[in-house]
Amino acid sequence: MKHLTSIVFVFSLLTTLYSEKIDYYWRDYEGEIPDDALPAGSDRNHKATYVGQVYIPEHGLLPTRIYEGKQSVTASKNGIHTSDVFVKILCSNQSGKLSWIPTTAAKLHNDTAGKHVVIGGTEDEKVLNIGRVSFQGEVIVGKVCSYNTGSANLYFPYDGQEIGVASYEILIYEKTY
């Protein structure tokens, strides 16, 4: 029942996004980077990485990063989870409307007031946003636990463990009417 509730919640969020004429969308990812995929970071070799999302049973729909040429992705929630099924990639035909703004765990809600923060998934039926941080020579995408007002950290898997940071960038979308 909990999974059904999460799926219904995500579906309602996506329905709301599409009804607002949002110019970004999630595509099934099967190992090939689409031309309209949103680059979001870089690996140690300065190759582009992309915003991904993966459904991990018992944990939720989690933001992650996608490496070009790799089928599987890794996400974190109560440990590290790797999957090559139920993976999506963030795309847009107007990527100029998507941007990253600097923030901190303590100031996230003030820094994003009045802005459209991109939803990256859910865990425990709570909304997650998409963030990124420069770490160990890489720019890494992860989940922002924005439901924790005043302590909305960014978490990402790295070298077999979940890393949390309080200073990062968050993905926003500039709506135009």
C-alpha cells in the first residue's frame, strides 16, 4: 500500500507539472544518452554526467546521476543501492530554463521562495529535489531532502557510502507564461 501511495503521489506531481506546461520531462533510460538530456555534472575525467532518477523498492524514487555509457545507476537511502531497471533521465527541449543556484541546508527555503524547484523523486512519501556539489574532483548529482526545513542536506552515494553536505546547488526551472 505504501508503494501504491508513493506512485499515486508522484503521478499527481507529474500531472501537475504537465498541466503547467513545464518544458522538462523524464524519459526511460536504457544506456543511451538522448540529445535533449540535461548535463548536470562531470566525472573525474571531466566527462559529462546527467540527472537521473531510479525507483528502489522499499526506498522510493531517488535522484541520481547517470554516467554516459553505463546502464546502471547508484542511489542512496539507508545504504547504497545500484540498479539498471526503473531508471529515468531528465530531459528538456529548453534546457536554458533550467539552472543551478547556490544554497545551504539552512537557507534552502529562503533562497528558493517563489522559485520552481525541480522535483527529483520521493522517499518515505516526502518530496526530494535535485542538487549537485563539487566533491573529490567531480560535480556530483544527489538528492536534497527539502522536507527537512532548516536542515535540508544534499545526500549522494560516493565510494560505497552515503555522503551528506550542507552547501550545494539546487536545480530550478524558470517558468514563463
